[in-house]
Amino acid sequence: MAEVSHRQPVLPRDKTVSPRPPTPLLTLVSRFLILPSMDMKKVKYISAGVVVLLLGIVIFQNFEEVTVNILMATVRMPLALMLLLTFVVGMVAGWILSLVSGKKKIVDKK
């Protein structure tokens, strides 16, 4: 009788897909705060929570009034409000750019 091999097939190197390298914040959070059994979705939620917490601390420490010149208009507002508006505008701009960049899924054609 012929022997049957139970080895796993070896994929060619050009067919493998390398994962995206993690961002520094995700690396820091996963290295020091996360258990090895947690999935990446939980890591992202914890990272987002840390960012929101830090943003809240910075905003609540800056309530003095500032003068902001926007084009030809001069607006007086609390620094905390200006920081929050800047954060929101940045988040919306990043979201729009991610939609425009159009990451397309790679379809394996056989």
C-alpha cells in the first residue's frame, strides 16, 4: 500500500498576503493593556476610548476665552470649544478621505 502524506500544502511566496503593520498606538495598547486572547476589534475600541479620554482631559483644562480669526471674521469662543470643533473637523475630513480613496477588495479569480 502507498503511504498517504498528512503534511499541509506549501503556498508559493507570491500568493501570500502580508497583514498591515499595526499603528504605534495599537501596538502600545496591545503590548501593555490587552490580553493575548483579545481580538483586533476590542483593541480598536480600547484605543478609541483612550483617545477620547485624553481629548476630554485636554478640553476640560482649557476653558479660557480665545479670539479666533476665520478668514475675515473674528470669533471669541472658549478654547475647549475650538479644540472640540477642530477634532470633529479632522475626524470628518479623515472619514471623507477614506471614502474617496476607495479601498477596493481584492477578489481572487479562479
